[in-house]
Amino acid sequence: MTEKKVRVTFNFSAPFAEKVFLAGSFNMWSTASDPMKKNANGLWEKIKYLPEGTWEYKFFVDEEWVLDPECGQIFITGHGAENSVIEVRKK
């Protein structure tokens, strides 16, 4: 039986950024596998289908790691790094 995934939309406002990628525990922190698309207003978007659970993530903006400013949950790793956290649940 396949696990049902939930549609999750990630947004990040960075009108002057050249490239933005979504990276997290759901894609092995890949800085290349999930490019985001920029709209005319400078809002970057990526739609992912994720299984239920708790996922850590960040945006990789022009070669720099950035927390999601819209996310209220932060996880501090054992190395002192901070990651944004999303709880994915079926509705």
C-alpha cells in the first residue's frame, strides 16, 4: 500500500535573488534537486508532495542558507544550526 502524500506549497519572497532552491530532510538536503520558480512579484514557489510527518528545511538562496521567515517553528540541531520545521498532516 502506498502512503498518501500531502500537497505542500513553499513560498519565499526574494525579488532580487538569482536562484532559490528548497532543501530539507525530505530531499537529503540537496541544494540542486528542488529549484523554486519566481513569479513577476519576486515570490519564489515550490510545490512538494510529502508524507505526513515533521520535516526540517531551509531555502538555498544564491549559494546561502536562509531560514523561512514565515515559519514560526525552528529546530536547533546538535551542531547548533537552525532549521525551519513544517508539520505535514492530512486534512
